[in-house]
Amino acid sequence: MQGITGATGDTGATGPQGIQGITGATGDTGATGPQGIQGITGATGDTGATGPQGIQGITGATGDTGATGPQGIQGITGATGDTGATGPQGLQGVTGDTGATGPQGIQGVTGDAGATGPQGIQGITGATGPQGIQGVTGDTGPQGIQGITGATGDTGATGPQGIQGITGATGDTGATGPQGIQGVTGATGPQGIQGVTGVTGATGSQGLQGVTGDTGPQGLQGVTGATGPTGATGATGATGTNITATHAFASASGTTIGLGGGLITLPLNQNLNNVTVNGANDTFTITQTGVYYIGYSINTTAAIAATSSILLNGGPGIISGSNITTALNLASFNAYVTTSLNAGDTLSLNLAVALGATLIAGAGASLTIIRIQ
């Protein structure tokens, strides 16, 4: 007889996901709506005539590179490209752990007892004592010694199997294993046959003009047209006044400046026109009233704490905007200003430094003066 069915074991881990079905064919593209009316392009204005080029001034000493300007506004984001093809499906995930085994079923009923073995040999009977005079019946004597136990008989045949125990309670369902990686996408099926073109409907009324879309990117520049014939040379204009003809430039190299500082002598590379310099090469005199561009550069062999400026008429006045004062260590001082000067005004390059300084060889110091108006 079959025993009672045992408890159902835990549900095994979920198997990997099957391969994805083939993607259906793509439907037909809908008809494109009518384009709105384009606005009229305004006429391009005439290009103004180019003014005459001014006379080039004397090239001053090269100034320090200016700070980098702020970053320009970000351009319009281009249209989003088409979505790339779906990558291949990754490897199948690891199979989840097997659920815990359910509890053992109830033990079956015990089988019938085996047959009783044969009885052992009877023990030896004790000798009978002489019979005495029958008197009063005495007390019953003690029981004789028990005979030796006979040998154990053979084990009986095993009884039939008991009825199967009651089925145990179903164990808890094991945790679901992680989902496997998605299978590779099947190849795209062939495109279906194009349906028969329907009868063209009646033309609808003109829709309202759509909102003007964003301006598209500028097209590539067209090929430059052939150069036209050179026009006739115009009459030579009257000779203008060369304002920048009034100018001065001078420099110094490796000069030592004493304790406390002072005026910097500039005896090298002098280029003077309508500006004069004194015998010490440290004071420059303006001979024409006007507006002037003034720039200077001082470069020392070591960083120093100092004040640089352009003195006006020997000081204590200075040219506004020319003053550089720092308690921090600097080895390069540069300033560029425009100011009005009168005939007879003098200019001097000054460096105030407590412990003195030495200019670098080459571009140690320079002063540029140009009349611009």
C-alpha cells in the first residue's frame, strides 16, 4: 500500500526569459502636411564706403598678454541624431538558489511484530529432599534458582511497509532569482508590401501660416566671384596733418636702481620726434599741446614690493592711471593711459622701491609717448 504523499517542495528558481519575439513590420509613414507661406525677405542695404586708412603709428613695445575674455554664448544645439541600433542582448543571469526543502512527512505506522522465537531449554530440576515426619505444614520454602535463559531465537521476517505518512505542509516559495539578461533582438522582418495609394482627396483650404522655425545654420560660403576690373584712380586728396608724427620711445637694460628708488634712465633705442629728452635721459619734454597715448613697462630680475608711476612735471603730481602700488611681490609693472598734455609738460618714469632693484637685460624698461589728437 502506498504511503501518504510527502509535502510539496519549494518552487524552483524562475528560468531565464525566452527570446524576444520578432518585431512587427513598421507601419506606413503618414502624409506630410502643407508648408506654411514663407515671409518676404527684406532688401539688403547698401554697404557704406570704406574710409581712408590712417597713417600707421610707430610700433610700441609689446605689452603683456591681456586676460582671456569670457567664453562666448553657446551655439544653438544641433538636431538630435537618429537613435542608434539596439545593442546585442547581454549574457543570461545566474540561476537563483534552490528553495529550502519542505518538512519531513509523518512517520508511517509500525509494521506487525515478527514471530516469537522457540522457547529455551528448561533448567535442571533440583534433587528431592527426604520426607520428614509430617508435622504442621511449614512455611513455603524459597523459590528455587531460575534456570538458564535459552538462546535467542532467529529474528522474524520484516513486516510489510507501513502506510505512507501524511503529506507535510507546503514550504515557503523560495526567492525569485534575478531576471536573466534580455535576449538578442531578432532581425527586423521584411517590410510589408506598400498598400495601394488611395484616391487623392480634395485640396483643403490654405492653413494659417505656421510659426517661423528657428533659423537654420548658415550655409557654406559661396565661391568668391571673379575680381572686377580696377576702377580709375581718384584724384589725390590734400595731404592731412600727421598727428602721430609727434612721438617718443626709449628703453633701458640691466640698470641698477638704488635704495629708495627714483627716476629710471632710458638711454637706449631712442626715437624722438617733437619730443625732447634731457642729458640724464630720465625726463622727456612735450613740445605740442594735444591728447597723448602713454605706456610703460618695468621688468626686474626679482620680485619686489614697490610703486611705479609716470611723474608729471617732476612730481609730486603723476599721470592719472599710471600708478601701480603693491605690497605683494611683483617683477613686472605695466600701465597704458591716454591724457591731455600741454606744450612744455615733462614726463619721467619713476620706481619707488625701499631696497632698490635691478632691471633685467634686454627689455628692462621702456616708455612710449604718441600724440593721437
